Amino acid sequence: MKRGTFKKLTYQEAIEKRIEKQRNTPPRGLKLTSKRTKTPKRDLMPQRVKRAKLELVALSHTFVRKRDGINGEIKGYCFDCGTYAEGRHFQAGHFKADSVGGAILRYHPHNMHGQASGCNMAQRQETVKINYTIKMQEKYGVDYVNHLINLKPNMQFKADIIFYENLIMFYKYETEQRIVDFLESLC
């Protein structure tokens, strides 16, 4: 068997290495800061924005699930396939994916509809996309669906705490049409 390239330290070398390491580490409770400290990614978004974003997701999804549900409850028929779902199986699915559409389409009430969890997840996505598009065209018309697909914010738009707080207030106290008007005024 071939020997590795690592050299085994002698007892004296191991002691010297340990002493050197102890000299370079601070005492307990103290931390040395280097000149180049990287900001962790989680610190780039302030906690206030994170909380507002989470609250807005919960509000918008509950709004849509109640709108499309039976008698304002979180249960109803899937927008795509028509199966009955309730509770956590009745979800707010997006026509244009929220990861692609940006902040405006992520929270646009006409971009979200109540879906069964099987249709909203990745089980039958190709069939669901076709059915969802057909249902959207039946509900809103071809021109409005094309408008929704092409709805993109201008280059200066950046979702910030003011955007999230305003939209939270709209979802709490305003009608669906006022929410749509607010979101489309940003484009």
C-alpha cells in the first residue's frame, strides 16, 4: 500500500503547533474581527421587511382562498380540475409563477386562484398549465390574460417596506378591484 504524503509530527512539533494556535485565538468571550467581514445573506433583508412579506403572503393567499371558496370559507373546487378540496389542500395557485412574475404578479389577485394541492404542486404541471390558461381565458377574456402575462413593472420599481405595508392595508381593508388598480398603477 502506498504511504500518504502527510508527514507525521513529532511530539515537540505538535506541542509547538498547539501553543501557536492558542496564541492566535482570543480568550473565551472575546472575538477577533478581521478587516474583511462578510455580511451574511440573511442580514441583507431587514427583519421588518421579512415580517411584512410573510404577512402579505398569508393575507393574499387567505384572501384568494376565501374568494374562490364556498361561502367565504377555505374550501372549494379547484380552478383547474374542479375537484373539491378544503383546509391546507385548498391552496392559492398562481397562473404566472410567483418566482417569475415579480412582486406585482406574486400578489395580484387575478393571477391567483384556489387550487387543489395536487394541481398546485408538480404532479401534473403540463396538463394544469393548459387547463389553467383555458379557465383564465373563460373567466377574464383573452385580451386580459395577455395583458396579465405581459404585466411587468418598470425598471425603477423595487419592492420595499412601503410597497409591502401599502399592499397589506389594501388586502385588509379594500376591495379586489382597488388592489388590482394599485398593483397595475405601479407598472
